[in-house]
Amino acid sequence: MASQTCHSHESTAADGQHHHDGEAAQGTIDPVCGMTVAVAADTPSSVFDDRTFHFCSDGCREKFDADPWFYASGNAAKVATRAAPGAQWTCPMHPEVVADEPGACPICGMALEPMVPGDEPNDELVDFQRRMWISAAAAVPLLVLTMGEMVGLPVRAWVGHRTAVYIEFVLATPIVLWAAQPFFRRGVDSIRNASPNMWTLIALGVGAAYLFSIFATFAPGLFPEAYRTGETVGTYFEAAVVIVTLVFVGQVLELRARERTGDAIRALLDLAPKTARRILPDGTEYDAPLENIVVGDVLRVRPGDSVPVDAEVVDGRSSVDESMMTGEPVPVEKVPGDTVTGGTINGNGTLAVRATRVGADTLLAQIVEMVAGARRSKAPIQGLADRVSAVFVPTVVLVAIAAFVLWLIFGPDPALAFAVVAAVSVLIIACPCALGLATPISITTAAGRGAQAGVLIRDAEALERMAKVDVVVVDKTGTLTIGKPEVTDMVATADIGETDLLSLAASLERGSEHPLAEAIVEAAHTRGLSLEKAEAFEAVTGKGARGRVGGRRIALGNAAMMAGLDLGAGENTAEALRRDGKTAMFFAVDDRLAGIVAVADPVRETAAAAIRDLHREGLRIIMATGDNRRTAEAVAAQLGIDEVRAGLLPDGKKALVDELQAAGASVAMAGDGVNDAPALAAAHVGIAMGTGADVAVESAGITLLGGDIAGIVRARRLARATLTNIRQNLFFAFAYNSAGVPIAAGVLFPVFGLLLSPMIAAAAMSFSSVSVITNALRLRNVRL
């Protein structure tokens, strides 16, 4: 394309007019990018609808060829004028912080995360994993150098003390100055914002330990005689590196948990197909990119396909699985004039639909925004470690200042040296190396114990919130019930037995894919009945099915299907079944009512006992379902549920959760469907059935394997045990180091001549770490 030139142009794709070969010498507009193209012999071009279009590059031509009608019709201009929402980032701990580009939170220093997660890797997680492994690689030889003699490896004696100190300096320096850089940034930010937390303590402790060790290594003469051993002064290089390493371990565990929170949104986005089959005015069809669909486009939805956008049916008949919206497994019949929703699944018919809402206006896009918005608006819980640190840090700083002043006034010569070293020693000993591990190791152990009991835990917040829940909102279909229709009753009203009734009904429905038909066929197979071939089968939309079986005319469906027949007492029987939450279908043989078949979604065997256990825990139970009120109240009465909210779509369930939270309740939401995702994300704790939709599982903080609702009780008990364990871990993390603070401050020096030494710091580090790990492992045996 040596002779081709492109010039930026204000025109959009709407300006792209057709250009015939005779106009080759003139400039033309690329219909894809709107640039002016100087046409030459080798200019990329394409023919559509007897018109020739020229392009600035092969890339634009490929886009055109993928969807020629979109560009040739001028629809591209309509899409170009849509306001594309700009990507924004927020802090996971401070959701009020919103930025237009990636960066660090000005409050706590944590890396900002995208408000709507994409497929890109988490840069902070990748960075922290690298820093963690490099820190660990330095920590191991440092521990061998400083503590090898305790396990029979006198490496320090082999290389010589002075050489060992220099090796420690070389190993520790990159870890403190490079690897720990994010921690120092967060620590500085916490001081700048007057909000002391765990990072303040880590920054002070690691920084003090490193600076102390630098002076001890290269200027030991500055230290008072009491701190020396011969000509050397003890160093804390290994303490600084081990603290950094363990904090990174804890941070990586937490980041991996947070990384999964965006999976719900990614799973929702995957519900929509990537292409839609466009029908052109001349009747031809082709697959077009979904983002190119505009309101008014006519699309083909083939059997088994996902509906691409919200639309109105203009031709065809089919049943559509709308469980994404309602949670109910029974498909809804669709005829011309009915609406369909993007992301729902078409049945065995073919539909032609006209797009009514596309892009961010579709219901699926609104559900995505509800899930993302709910996660952003949920106030994060400040970690227990941060809450303790908020009190501990100012206390330690005051003790360090007091030690400095008292040594300066009352200390022996050189008083200034004693004062400085004592103050720095307090900061060194005050930072527990197990601090960053106290919460993550308990959560990790609890997650393992929960998995054994069928309860999957995603993050620490879910556990902490679960321990405080007082209201549980539960979905009906798939949560309290199996989620699959089954035959519950067969009432014969003529001279035909129940077995023959079921055999004939199953023979008729064997060729249907409707869930109610599948339930009837499954019931016949379970009883070992032989089925005959149905002839002249016809599915009547919104009514039922009819055909011939064994030479007899068979019909199965609702009252409309039985028009002209005398239903007699059958109508009363059917109404009684409906009051129990069942779907009653009339069955006719040779134009006479022969019986009634009832189908229902059965309640889970463990549901009643689980509801009783939750009531014993003092919890209020509310059922929220997309099903009708009659069916919902029948199930609620059977299980003893406190309150019923029926006929709720996804936004209605989320609104219920918001309403309860506004009234001061701590809410857990249990569900299994796409329609539950916004409420699961909005609740203090989302609990998903492991047998449900991926979107529900990814939106929840807790997942119950096997879909057993009794797992809610086990999750609550595990949450309480874990919270207790974390508090104990924090006690162990702080206790040993706190005991060393008076020694570091020099309280024992006047009487015993005892000052802080690396041996005392190492002992505190070892005891606190071992205690925290041992205590956390006790969760493996907690009874649920």
C-alpha cells in the first residue's frame, strides 16, 4: 500500500457512502474508522450489496466483512454515539475512593481494583507473589545463619561472625529496600492520615530493625558497652526479613481470595452470546458481533441458543428458559408479541425477534451492574489486626518516647546513645512477626475444615459477617427445593388405573423437551413402565400436548386444552392440588377426562431440620422467590418459614436485602440462580448452593457443596469458632512481643543489667509464630 495515504477525518462511519470503481482516483471514506482513504490499485476493498467500499487497512476490511450490513447501513454511527462507560478503580477497603486510572489508595495505600473486573490478571497479586518468593529465598539462609546452631548447623562458626553479619546485610537489604516497599508506603500513608493500623506497626518495626542493624554492622562503636558482645553488636536483619516474608504470605492469601470476587461478574457476562444472527431485509442471515446490534435489528434465535439481547418476538413459537430471571425451572411459552430477555435460553422452537434494548440497557447488563454496585457499596470490615494495631501503635510510640526521655534524663553515659537505642529497640520488639499471619492462617485452616463439612469459604469477611447474621433470606427453587419437577400425584377419575394413566401420559410426552413432560417420563421409567410410540403428536403453546397412543386419542394439559370436555369434580381436585403448590394437568382419553397428573418441585429432605436449627440459633427466616404466592406459601407452611415474599425478580430480591439492612438487620442471602446474584452480592453474607449456577457461586462468600441448606448452620458454627481463633492468634502474636517491650525500654537494666538482644527478639518471634500456627491448626478438629 505504498501509494495509499490516510488522513484523520471528522466523519464517522455514517458518512461512508458507496464508491464505485470509477471513483478510484478520488478520496473516499473508510466506513469502519471514518478516515479519508486515497484509493489506489492495492487499497483494501470489499463489495456488499453491489457497492464497493474502500478501507485504510486490512484490519478495517476484516471488521467490515464480519458485519457488512452494520457499516453499510450507517448503524455504526448509532453505536459510536453510545456513551461508553469509562473504567474506574476503587479501593477494596475504602469504597468511597474512586479513581479514573489505576493507582494506590490515598488512605491505606492498597492498590486500587477495577470496579467492573475484566480478564486482566491482578497486577498487585502478581507483584506480591514475586516479592513473597524472593523474600522467602532470603529468609531461609538468614534463619540458618542466625539460628543454625540450635539445630546442629553451626554455619555462623564456619564462615566467621563478621562475615556472617555482612552476608546478612547483603541478603536483607534488597528485601527491606525493595520487597517491603509497598508496606512502607502504606505505613507512611497511615501516619499521614492519622489512622494507625497494621501497616504502621510493620513499617516502624521493620524500618527500626534494619536501621539498628546497619549501625550495629558498620558503626558498632556508637553503641553503649552494655549492647556489645566483644567488638560487635547484635543485629536484627533476619527479624526484619522474616516479618516481611510472613506478611507477604498473609497478603497473598487475602489477594487470592479477593481475586475471586470478580468471577461473578465475568460469569454473568459469559451468559450473553458473543454473536447474534442478524436477518437482513432481503431475508439473508449471518452472525454479527453482539456489540454491533442496535435497537430495531431483527435477529434469529435458533433452538438451544441464548437470546442475545432484550427483544420482542415477531415470528415463530417456542418455550424459553427464563430461570435466569425468575429461578423457576419451567420454560415460558413465547409467541409473536411476547418479550424475551437477553441471556435466557431458547427451547426447541425457532424465533425471529426485534431488538428493543441492547448494550448497557439490557436486563443482563443491569444485573451485572447490580452485582458490581452491591460489592462496591458493601462496607468492608476493618481487620481485627488493624483494630488492635490502632490502639497498640500509639501505645508503643508513647513507650518509645518515654524510654528515650527517661534514658536521656536518668541514664548513664553516654545517655543519648542509650536513649536512642532503647527507643529503637522498643519499636523493633513491638512488631510481631506473626501479625500478618494471624488472620490468614486461621481463615485458611477454617476453609479446609469447612470443605470437609461441605462448606466452601471464599474470604475472611464472609466468616466474620456470618457470625453476626440475624436474618437469613432464602430462595425457594433449588435452595429449599430440589429445583427439578417431579410427579407427586396421579388421580384417576375414569375406569383407568394410575399405572395405565402414567404409562399413556409418558408415552405421549416422550418426544417433548418440556420439564413437566420430562418429569412424567422420568416417573414412568422409575416405575419400570413400558412406553408406546405416540403418533400425530402436537404441542399446543400455552395449553399442553395431544396425539394418539395405541389407537386412542390422548390429551394432557390445562383447562384450556380440555375445552369442550366435562371436567366435573376434576376441577375441584385440581384446585386442591394447586393450593398445595403443585401444577395440576388434566388427562383425557378419547375426549373423556380420565385423570389428573400433579407435578411439583419437591422440598429437600434436609430443609425442615435446617430451618428448625436456624430458628434455634435465633435467626429469622424469609423466603424470597420468583414463583407465585400460592406455591411459595405452601412450601413456607410446610417448613415453618417466618415470612414470604413472592413474585420477585432479581432487582426485587436485592431491594428486599437492602430494605432489611436499612432496618439494621445483619442479612445472609441463600440462593442458587442467576436471578439471585444481585441479592447474594448485596447481602452481608451471600450463601450459594454448589449445585446452582456458576454466577450465584461466584457472587457468594460461602458455597454449600451438594446444595444442602443444612450447611448454613455449619457455616455459622464455623464462623464463630474461626473468629474466636483469630482473636486468640492475635493475643499470641502480640503477647510475647509485648512482654519484650519493657526489656527493650530498659526497665530491667537498673536491677539485672538486662537489655534487648537479638536472642530475646528471636525467642519472641519463634514463640509467637509457633503459637499462632499451632492454635490455628486446632480449627481442623472443631465440631460443626
